[in-house]
Amino acid sequence: MRIARIAGGDVRQRRSFRLLTPVVFVGFSAAALFVAIDGFSNQGVDEVRGGALVMAVGAFCVRITRSRIHLRGRSLVIVNPLFWFDIPYELIYRAEVSSGGSLAVRLKGETEEDDEPFAVGFAGSLLDHYFKTTDRVVREINKAKKSAPKGGEATQSKGFALDVLADFQVACAVLLLLSSLVV
């Protein structure tokens, strides 16, 4: 399993996620720093550890809001909070909207729904029933699948997704936790 920061291709992400990412990052970081500074000034170990916890929760929320897909020349890359999946278009049977409103990428030869890659960034949403974001993405995936070049290596790969913002918050949480040992 590879560790990689996914970039490139045509990126598709919910608009609300694009707007929420900076809000979540700044909001959780500010709250964590406020609590940690209070802990340092009052020599309260629990407050500093609470700041670390708030920062870690913020990192998790940022990873959720950074979920997306990348339409590349030969493959579809699904970036979820922790993992990414690189699926060549040749292995995709079709993309569709599931009964729950989520993006479903059906692979050739897969018989069970559990074997399909799940796209967190396009999981069912109440607002999506109005804006039809998942429907547009499904059309774009199927269009890219039809126009993709044939031949070459068609193997699916998976890895751990690096995210600069979330990983920065995790590093800050670890530093706060370690500094709580000295307070």
C-alpha cells in the first residue's frame, strides 16, 4: 500500500465541502489553541490535552471535507478520508447513483456491493437531492470512461491519502499532547 498526496486530473468535489474545509480548519484550530493557551497559562494539564483532542477531531473533520474524486486520463481516483483508490476505466462497468443517493462505481466482475469502492465525498445527502451533484459526477465519470484510451495495464491500486491540512493538525495535536507532559 502506497502513501501519496493525490493531485492532478479534473477534480470533482461537493461545493459545500470546498466551503467547509477552511471553516472547519480555522474553527477547530482556533478552538484548540484557545483551550491550550488557557491550559498553559493556568498550568492545567487537562486543558492542554483537551486542546490536543479538539485539534485531532478537527483533523478528522478536515479529512472528511477533503474527500473528492479525480478524473484522470486512464483512471478514476477516489480520495476518501484515509484511503485513495485508483481504478482504471477499463475495470469500471458503470457509475450510477445508488438508491440512497450515493455515488456507486460498479466494477466489472464484482457481484457484491461490499467489493465496490465507496466515495465518501459523494455519499447520499439531503441537499444533493436538490442540487444533483452526484448525478452530474456520474455523467462525467461515464463520459470519461467512454473516451478513455484502451489497452495498457488495468490494475486497481489503493493507498493511504496524505492531506497537508489534516496532517498539520495531527502534528499540532501530538505536540500539544507531548507538551501536556511538561505543564
